[in-house]
Amino acid sequence: MINPKAERSFPKLFCLHFNECDKKKCTALKLAKLNLIKIVPEIKGKIFNAILLNPFSNEELSATDRDAILKYGLVVIDCSWKRIFNVKEFSVKTSRKLPPLIAANPVNFGKWEKLSSVEALAAALYITHFDVYGDLILSKFSWGSEFKAINNL
């Protein structure tokens, strides 16, 4: 098994978690339990310059964001899709949106852009050429390889 902490080219992953989900189905909480991401209460300090995945950003994530992710990390926001519009208030200069992708998670399977936290993180990791880490986090979910396959990542 790959040890992300031992590999210098693996980025730090963070989750701003709003506790609005079913804890048994929450992909972010599962990743945190496996020590693959860190749950944070707010975006400040060292992670202020991290790339923030925000579906309302004007700028799309690209391979050019790789260095910033490696240096500062990658942040996913975990909140209910019913309250997603509350995310608009995050005006961090490093906010990035993902390209349109199809969810493979059991809750939103086949829906455009209704990704789970692990799907959003994995997509960002593939886009920025952290493929091994994207594979690692998706491997923790029975449907993870399906997400990669249906989106040609």
C-alpha cells in the first residue's frame, strides 16, 4: 500500500466539513478516518493559499495549479447539495471549479456535477497529475473505479 505521508509528491488534502450529511455515507469522513485528509473548521492560516474546490469559481482547475496544491494543499467543501448556494460566499483567490463530471457515488449516480467529496478530490488530483493519489483515495470506495471510468480520467 502507498503511504502518502512518505511520498513527497503527494499533496495535503483538507475538508471544510459542515456536518450536513449522513455520516455513514460521507466520503470525506471516511477519508479522514483513514488519515487521507484532514477535516478543518475554517480556511485560515497555512491552508489559506490552498486550492479551494468551489463550483461557483470563475476559474477552472488546470494542471498549472499543481505547484500550489503541492505547496499549500487542496481543500474540498463538504456540505449538503440542498445548501450548496451558501458556498458562493467563499471568495478565496485560489478558488477553482472542476469541469463538468458525472457522479458515480450511490447517492447521485449518473448526475452531472453532483460529486461526493472524494470524487471532487480525485478529479482535481487527476487534472493536476497526482494520479497515484487520486487512485488511492478512490480505491477506498467500491464504486471509485467507476467514477474514473465514466469520466475518462
